[in-house]
Amino acid sequence: MTNHLFSLVRDGVPDPAKTVIETPEGRRYTYADLIARSGAYAAALRAAGVETGDRVAVQVEKSPEVIFLYLGAVRAGAVFLPLNTAYTPAEIGYFLNDAEPAVFVCDPGRRDALAEAAAGVRRIWTLDGAGGGSAAEAADRAGDAGSAFADVPRGPEDLAAILYTSGTTGRSKGAMLTHDNLASNARTLVDFWRFTADDVLIHALPVFHTHGLFVATNTVLASGGSMLFLPRLDPKLILSLMPRASVLMGVPTFYTRLLKEPGLSPEAAGDMRLFVSGSAPLLAETHRAWQARTGHAILERYGMTETNMSTSNPYAGDRVAGTVGFPLPGVSLRVVDPETGAALGPDAVGMIEVKGPNVFLGYWRMPEKTAAEFRADGFFITGDLGKVDDRGYVHIVGRGKDLIISGGFNVYPKEVETEIDALPGVVESAVIGLSHPDFGEAVTAVVVGGPGCPDEAGVQAALEGRLARFKCPKRVLFVSELPRNTMGKVQKNLLRDAHAELYRD
């Protein structure tokens, strides 16, 4: 048996001497470097006592070394667990307690702050953006043995990664992704989006998220392509790199920011063949503005942590603004009545359910929650509301689950409300997502205050350090009472309607 997911990378290598990653500073890493460096990390993990199936949790800044560490964990037979760099020590403590990793890798500058959160982890390593730290040192010590590392055999159904995702109740849940969930989806995207070894991807996405780590990186590696590896979104830099690239993958924020660049033109994008958007809804007006400025139609697709990519607008064909295209090959999608599960016809809005090799194994240590999210015939209940039109295009019209997607990241309102409600003087709060031209949705708090309640700036300041920045409200509004129905449930739809224009220019 081979290592199923890493075989994807080995099979995609066109020439070991070819550059696979290039940084803005001009550092270049070849496919041979990638094989050797990931092997060194794999050897170091096994030498540290990491056994098959153990978790390796990672919260570090983006760098090529993170990709090597990810592949090294896979080759070592471990389960890779990337964590958002914005998570606070309190949040990290929850993830580490729940996942019980054998190794936790963090930024050197945060080790002391995370010491209490990681107290139960038997080995803590550090890794910085320049590729230094104890994790890199351990890989270096593995030496020649690492470069010739014999991959731990893992099959298609073995666990490769856990990504924590927001839920409808309680704290985040760990979505368990198998080797074939990731490998099959990458191979499908290579074919569907027509990736080849000639492609150069501008990679400006974070690598703790399924979009940047799996959709972008795995697709490039499976095709033998290359990446211009940016630490973060930098519109001017992205624009300057377009003549050297062929593909950009981003969230809607990428495109709204790039549209503000005066140099964006058909000539600037002339060497590009594909612009992909996902992780949050792309406004139809952004789609139209981009096509007018560049001559390119953005390809919007639909996926989630639990399913990887499920649908995509066509590569050749109409990329319809406001839709997410068709189910990918091998993926079955249906729209059903949320109450009965009965299949609905064209243009009828209901719950989206999907089934295929892309769909996750279940939630980490939550068998009852897993069972509740799957139908008896294996379809996963996404929690997203949508419809399929008479041409077969899938439309996402909302979310049944009470989630906000801001800048491509999921925010569960209850977690934010709990922190706000604990502040002195706050009677109650409701957190909603409102349309935002840059972030897709902006986290917005509506607060009922009493004596001693802090003002807007005071609420925002109190949440700093308690919540990751992307979860903190961009605005805090104050009302005398929250609207409720006859059953006493807060009607957030009325709040969204009342403040729909808050972030409009």
C-alpha cells in the first residue's frame, strides 16, 4: 500500500528540478526540495514519537515550510490539524484539548502566550516565517534519513486532516477529511479547471483554511504546476505578478480590492487564463465589474470544510453571475424540503445536500452529531439553502445554519453573543451578518444596553483578545429591545432587513 494522498504529489512531479514555490523575496523551492524537505519533517515527527493516526496541530504564519510540514505529517501517517493564526490562546486551548495532538507547532513569538493552552501536549515545536525554529531544527537533524523517508502506508479511507468548523450549537467541530477526500477532489479540479504543469498560481490565501491548503495547493501539486507564494493579500503585488502567472484563486475580498487598483486592465490580466472565487458569495456586481475591467469572467464555485469543492461554474461555457455552477464530476447534489427530506424540482428553494468522494468522514469524536448530519442514503446535509434552475445551475440563497461568512471565514454568532452578553451593563445581544462590499458579510452586533453598558468602541475593545479578530463586530448598534416572534425567538431576519444598507458606500 502507498501513502494515498502523497502519491498525488509524487505522480504530479514533472521534473524534480522545476520550481514549485517562489516567494516575493525570490526564494525558490523545487519539487526535489519539496520531496526532501517533507521527508525530513516526516522523519522528525516519527523520531519524536508521532505514531500513525496521531494529530499534528499547527498555528504558524504562512511560509513554504508550512507546506513541507503538512506533507511531512501526511507522509508520517499523521493527521494534519491547521489552526487559524488569529485564534486566541483560549480558543487554541479548546482545539488542543479536543484533538489531543502529539505535537503542537506554533510561532516562536507566541510560545509563552500559548504555554498554558498547550499544557497537555507532550511536545511543542516552533516554526517561523523564515523556516526557522525547533520544528525546522528537528527536520534538519533528521538529515539524509529524512530525504529518503519511506512513506507510511495509508489508504483512501484513512484520516489525513482535521479542520475545525463552526457549528449550529456549542463550540467548533473537527471535520475529519480522508486521504481520498483530498486526493480525489484535487484530481477532479485539475481536470475540470484544466490545470497543467505550465500553470503558475498566485497563492495569496491562508494555508490554515481548506481553500488555500487543499483547493489551491493540492490542485497545483497534482498538476505539477508552480506557485507564487505570497504571505497575504497584497493587491499591488498581485497585479504586478499577473504577467508571470496564469491563475488566481481568492475570496471575493481579493476581487473588490483589486478593482480599486487603477492599473487593472485587460492588458494587465492578458497572460492570465483563470480567476476563481470562493469561500463566500461573490456579488453579481463584482462579477460584472471584473469582466468589464479585465475581459475575464470570474469562475465561482461552491464548497465547504466538510465537502471540499462540490460545484463549479464551467471552464468553457457560461459563468453565470450569482450562481455556483454545476455539481463537479462524481458529486451528487440535490435540493430537498428541509422538514421532510423530499426532493424538490427546478427553482424550488430548499436544503442543499451532497454526496461523493469529496464528502468528509464525520466530526471528530462526535458520532451523534455526525449521524444527525447525514441522510440514511449517505447524503450530507450542508445547512445551505439553495435551488437548481432549469439550466442546472446551482444558486445559494442563504444558510439554514446560523453562520456568518466574513472574508471567507465562518463565524458562529452564538460564540460572539456569549462574550458580549458577559460584559457589564449588557442586557442581551444579537449578532448578524450584513452585506459588505469587501468582506462579503460583516459581523455586526445589535445590543440592548442597561446602566454601565460600554459604548461601541468599549464593546469592541473588550472583545480584543477574547475572540479572533475576524469574529469581532465591525459595528455595534444599540437598540431598546430585540424583535421577537410569538415564541420569543429573536427575529434576526428583521434586524438584517433593518440594517441592510449599513455598509453600503
